[in-house]
Amino acid sequence: MGGEAGSPFGARLRHWRRQRGLSQLALAGLAGSTGRHISFLETGRSRPSRPMTLRLASALDVGLREANALLHAGGLPAIYPQACIDGADLGPYRATIERMLTAHEPYPGMVLDGHWNVILANRACTAPFGFDLVGVNFVRDALAHPGTAGMIANWAEVAWAGLGRLRGHLDRSPLDEEKQKLVAEAEDALRGVPRPSAERGVMVCPTFHIGGELVRTIAMVAPVRSGRRDHPRRAPRGADVSVRRRRGPVLPPPRAGRAGRMNGRASGRPRPHHWPDWSAWP
């Protein structure tokens, strides 16, 4: 049963409750239950129902993906489907995103999933990176790649900001094993890299060594949403969790004078390498 002692549901519920800093009584108040019932769910003396599981997911503010995970841990079927980005169900979303990426040219633009894998990229990304970005993981192939440090003047600042952002994502999804691996790899890559003594606030944008000069960049990261609410209590049944975890870094230059550098076709000059602004990711 989903509530057996030591079962995935009891352990997962207890983990999220402690992660949110809630007592059993406090969680019970938010979920419309009793402290006794929450205790029974955690210890295995009660089995979770679907309505109670969804109320707990809402009270813990874990999102649709984790709501599905709680349902699964309790032996219940998931109610929020997850479709492949290449599937017919997400065809209209994909077409819209592809039009946005095309319209952003000549500047690089790409779409990443919740684990920083590039799933879509416009043609402008090919020249600066030298290869097709689709399928690349930006933590393993950028932040944790030793070759990146040589082309970014403020590498330490950018890399530590990126690691801080990764840790923040892991704090919000502490049971995500893939994020745990990514954080561990980034920490290993930055071992021995001096940490900047001063914080520069919200934005930390990379400054590149390009053709013997420094090129400063800016970056914008926009979450891609389906228009449906992603909270378990407010989301309609059948709301797809796939679109919610997409992010679209788009990388314009800081001044109009840099457009020629980005547009190799117009200027005949190579485009600079541009990595995402790690610190701006939500």
C-alpha cells in the first residue's frame, strides 16, 4: 500500500514537509486535514487518497510534476500527462517557439528543458558554437567544461553565479537525482576556482575574449508556459507538465554596433561564443 512504513509516499511526504519547514500540524491546516492523519500517512498507518494527495501537493507548493510523483509513490495513477516535445500533442507549442527563435535571428536563441538540455536552437547558434547545440547539456558542456574558462574574461564570477543558481533549483527540487548530479559536477569543476568576494546583484553576464578585444554581452531568459496554471490545486485535470519546464535563453548584444559581430553572414566575420546568463535563470 502507498502508506506502508518506509514506503516511497511516506518518505517523500516527510521530506517535502521538512523541506518547507512545516510541522505536521501546520501542514494539516494547509491541506484541510489533521495532524494525526498526516502522522499516519508518514508512518504508514493510513493510505493516501487521490484528493488528499493533491491537497498535500498544493499545500507543499511542489508543482504538477512532483504532484504526479506523489501520486505514483502512493500507488495512484498520475493525472497530469507529460508529452514528448516532438509529439503531435505539443506540435502547436513547438511551432510557436520555433517561429520565435527564427524571428530572433541573427542573434542566438535556444530552448532548454528543466535539466538544461538544449531541445531547440535557431540557426544563429550554429556559427558561434561550431556544432549543433540540440542535445547539449549546458552544465556539462559549458559550466563544467574547462575550455570555457579561457574565452570568458569574468569566468569565475559567471561560473559561481551559475553554481548558485543550480543549487537554488536543487533546493526547490531536492529529490531530483539528475539535478543532484549536475550540481555535483559543477562543484567538482569549480573546485580550486577562487570565488569572487563581492556579489554583483541579480545579473552576471559573461564578457568574452573575441578577436583580441573584450565583448560584453547581455542575456534574457524567459520561461515557456502553456497558459495553464501549474499549481496542483488550480491546474485543470489533464494539464500537461511538459511545456512548463522549458526555458528559452535569447542572447542579444548590448549595443546595435555588435550586430555585425553576431551576424557572420552580413559582416563576413565570425560570431562570438555566447553562453547563457546563469544568474538570470528562474
